Amino acid sequence: MGHPDVNGSGSLQNSDNQPQSHLNGKFLFLALGALGVVFGDLGTSPLYTIRECFYGIHAIALTKANLLGTLSLIFWSLTMVVSIKYVIFILRADNRGEGGIFALLGLIPTSAGKITPHRRSMAALAGILAAGLLYGDGIITPAISVLSAIEGLEIATRAAAPAILPLTCLVLLGLFLVQRRGTADIGKIFGPIMLLWFAAIAALGIVQILNEPRVLRAVNPIHAFNFFLNNKFHGLVVLGSVVLCITGGEALYADLGHFGRNPIRFSWLAIAYPALLLNYFGQGALLLISPEMKINPFYGTVPSFLLYPMVCLSTVATVIASQALISGVYSLTQQAIQLGFFPRIRIVHTSSEMRGQIYIPFINYTLMLACIGVVLGFGGSGGLAGAYGIAVTGTMAVTSLLYFLVLIHRWRWPFWKAFPLVSLFLLFDVSFLGANLLKVLDGGWFTLLAALLITVAMTTWRRGREELNRKLQTERLPVEFFLEEVAKHKLGRVPGTAVFMTLSPTGTPPTLLHHVKHIHTLHEQVLLLTIRSVDVPTVPAKERVSVQELGQGFYRIEALNGFMQTPDVPLILKLASGYGLKTDPMTTTFYLGREALLTTGDSKMFRWRKALFAFMSRNAGTPAAYFNLPVNRVVELGAQVEL
């Protein structure tokens, strides 16, 4: 039977033209949902962006020229990076309707005739590095967002200052503890709350702009040019704070599959984008009149009688922004597991109706400890700003590079057409990244360290699995020879079905050889099952399974799994029944191999990487739970393997 396009040679499906049932007749509902999930991070950036430019260790003098220059940079950053790069161009790079860094990586062809193996491997490494940066983003976003919102209490009364850190930790603790309940029900109120948030910040901005309309002159890019001309190197440092206005831009692309391209575009262009601009310009107008408010210009735009309600609304908005990032990290982890970049860990599906609603306990509690740790370690949102910027800009730069490879190798754009476009994107990305690298000692080291550790872990797991598969492959017995031996020795057969899980769709699984060696019998029906991950989000049910009859009651099943799908062996066997293969769950036994890894083999991996891979393998989740196997029907057979 036919397999989906897994080598990048087929046509790219356009999500605007795809018959997606979740888009039909639900445009406004999806647009409202996107407002809550997609734009939570971007929407709460006014809490800290302007303040970081004019208050703190990297602040610049608050003069009229500097203020107009900063606002001009914010305006053109939101316009060029978010509105043009992501909304107009990147959103078109859908992988069967899905988006995100791994979806973009999956669009790059794998065949040697379309792209060199070296370039493909470098693209994969860049994608893994971007994933590591996104994990860093998932740690920092909840911390800086919630901390910035609660710091508004200090504007109301200095007496609240000692309570800011404990309250922030308490909110973060509550946020992570409720994750196990799922976000399906909570998500229904995200959109309306964020709509109220955007309406509130737009209104606050309009009031201030009416008091000082001259601030609108910042739309002219000459103010941004003069800003760098006058401030030189210090202007580049401040650019590292300006980048905070585009944090969350990657969510536009990552959530493409949940909401669709047009609802996301509508929510941004009609609501989020104008509301953000109005608030930023409103803060600028306030600072032109009252420069002393630079300590916290966002709350400076709030009338005193609305201060406490606005702190509450800000806290809720930042929790929503944090929730979106946390859910994004869950999805990223699931994709990494499916693509072979991460060991198996327990994934809980929290909704039977909504796709993508998952909860990963290990990731949840790791993020919780990391978030609370950085809040206590940095002590304020200002200290986190440097760490935040590197995560965002690094990911955006990788996205631009991978998008260039898609344009050249997938869509066959001529170089003269693709290069100027991506160069424009990289001009902003590299400028922002370079500016934030100047903050490495002021917090940026944390993001780089987190990304490095995650990249090392992912590449080690990927390489280790390849070496393990190579080792097992060299020891495999051809299945034809095994079947001849079965017939020659007339092994006894017992009723029922045996399913042997195997990494390779060729040869005889080692678990089967161990079983015959020790038990000297076989089941009447033996299935050799291989589940292979492919670089597409989902594989349709009719294309997911192929069955080959080998003779003597043996069958080989190969199942394809998209990186947004969870392996489900009972479902695969049900799909295989369409090929005439009958199995009874009550008389089916599943055989799994568990390797005890030794680091004394001839593998070319460094010894420390072998040890790390062995440690990760020992602590990976149980295969039975990962493959949704009935635990009372599973037999594990162990073996020692030298790497």
C-alpha cells in the first residue's frame, strides 16, 4: 500500500485549501481562541519592554530623541518580524496543516538528490538547537511574565515589595499544579479574557496618546536610524531590550495546526497588533510628559483607582501567556520523542475531544522547579530580560535559516528570489541576537546553558539509538533463514498471537531469538511489528499500516507514526485487521526487548556520551505504557549490548 510523502518529494499542502473540519464555520471562535493561546506572550510584553529600555543596568538616557527612536524600533520590529515575516510568510510553510520548528524541519527534503546529507544534518542540528532555546523560553516566560505583573503592586504601595517574590512563586506553583487537570476547560475562557486585556491596554494607550499626540511621529523609520547614529554601541545594547516586544512570535507558527492560518492572521491584524502599538505609543506619550514614570511606565498609564484591578487582570493575562508556553513545551517534547530526539516518557492525554491536549508529568515538574528557581535566583523581571531575549532571537534566526532551505529545496524558489527575502528576515534576527549576546553575563548565560544541555541530551539520544540499532542490525539473523530453521526443527506451536516489537523492518528480532532459545515453542500466529516515525505531523489511518505475510503463521507489520501522533499498538492491530489479519486481545502476548547498555564496545561515540545515553535509556519510561499495551499481556526480555 502507499505511504505518505516522508522524503520531501511530494507536494506541499496548503492549509487554506485543506478541508479541515475544525476550520469550517468556526472562524470567529478560532480567532478568539487564537487570541488567548497564540498571543498571550506577545500581548503581555508591554509589561516590561519599555521599562527595560529606560530603567535598569542597560538603560539609555530618557530623552525625546531616544524615546522616539525606541518607539520607532518597536513599531518596525512588530511590523517586519511579526506581521510580515511570520504572519505573511512563515505561516505559509505548513506541514500538512501543522507548524513549529520540527514541522518546518520536516519540510526539508531528505533525499540526496534534493539536498546534500551534510546540509540536511546541519539543518537537523539547528532545529535541535532551536528546540533547546524554546525549552529555555518555556522556563523564562512564566517567570518574567508573572513577576512583571505582580511587580505592579509596588507602584500602588512600597509596602508590597517584600511580598512580590513569594506571591510570584505561589502563582507559579499553582499554575503548574493544575496542569494535570488539562487545559481544555480552562482554555475556553482564555480568549474572552485576552480580548478584555487587549481592549484595556489599547484604551490606556489611547488616553495617553491624546495627551501627547506628537509621539506618533515615531512611525517614521528615520527616528530609528538616528537612534543608532546618536547612541552607537549603546543603541545596540538597548536593541536587546527592544526585542522583548516580539517575544512569543514563534507561537504564531507553532499553533498553526490548532487554529489555522486565517484565524491567526485575523486575530493579530485586527486586534493584537493595533492594541499593542497603541499601548506602546501610550507609554511613550506618558514618558514625554512624566519621565519619572520610567520605573514602570505600563502601570504609570493606569489611573490610580484602576491599579489593583489592572494588577489582577495583568496577572491573569500572564498566567494565560505562561499556560500557552507550557502547553507548547509539552507538544515540543512529544514531537521530539516521536522523531527520536528524546527518550520515552509518560504522556497523559487530558481530553478525548481536543487534539494536542496532553500533560507530561516529568516536564511539568522540571519546568516548575526551574521557573521558581530563576525567580528566586534573578530576583526581578529586569534580571530575566537578558536571558529571555537570547531564547527568542536564537529561535527566530534558526527559523529563518530553515525557511530558506524550504524555499530552495522544497518549493524550488530560485536563489535570487529567496536570498533577498530571507536576508531581510535575518537582518532583524541577527541584529537582535547580536544585541542580546551582549547580555550573556547579565542573565543570557542561563538560556545558553539550558539550550546547550538540552541539545547535548537530544543529539546524544539520537546518536545512541542509531549506534544501538547498528549494533543490533549486525547481529540479526535473516528472517528467511529463521523460518527455515523453524520448519526444520518443527517447533511446537501454542494457541494465540505473539507480537514482537522491533526497531528494524528487516531480519529477525533479537527478542524472538531469545524467546525460542529459552522456551522452544512459538505461538500459532507471530507478528513482527515495527513502528517508524516520519517527518510529517500525522499519518492518515488508511496509509498508516502495511502487512506482509512471511509464511508459517508469521507476518511483518510496519506502522508509520507522525510526530504529532502517539504510538498505539492496539489501534495498529485494529488497522491491520483490514488486511485480513485477525487478533484476539485476550490471547495476544506482547514481547519487548530491554537492553542493558555497556560502554566498552567499539562505537565511535565518546565514552561520556555512551554513559549519558545509557543513563537516559535506564531512566526512560516503560515501553508498555508508551505503546499503550495492556500491562498484563507484556513480556520483557533483557539482553546486554556493548556500545
